Amino acid sequence: MQEKTRYIILFYDHSENVLSMKQLLQHLPVPVEADCVENFQQLLEVLDNRLPDLIIVYVNNPVKGYVSHLKDMRFNIGIDEVPVYVFNELPEKQTLIELMN
């Protein structure tokens, strides 16, 4: 039986490093469909179309207010059931596999 495809939104602030994260997501043993966004406006537009299984925030500077803005957004648009994971460096493949389960 084929595993269910996981739908992920990848939010990033540094396009020069995001290719490595995209490649890592493509090589997971779980099928993954990902939309990539660079700002909160794009994130809202994607969320209007479809709720993801999880949101991965991959940022250089997590202090910039991403987390507080995401908390507000979760409360205000009702996406509280969607897990959000924040990374400021490329995670290990095993970490992402564990998040998918």
C-alpha cells in the first residue's frame, strides 16, 4: 500500500539556501508535495487554497518575528491544528522523517 502524500508549506527567508531543503524533502521515504513561500502574504494565499499537513519555517534569523507572527496567524485564521516547525539550519533527514509520522 502506498503511503499518503504529505503536503508541506516551506516558508523561507533565504533563497540561496532553500534548494538544499527542497532536495532533502524530495528524498524522504514518505511522498511529499511542497509549496514554497518567501513571505507572509504568499503564505496566506497558499493557506487560502489548501491546509497543509505541516509548515516548515526555514529562516536565517528566527528572532525577526516569524514565530510571533505565525502564532498570531494560527489564532486569527484558525490553522491551530497545523504543526509548525522552525529551523535555522538544515535539519537531518531523520528529523524530517520523524516529523512526517
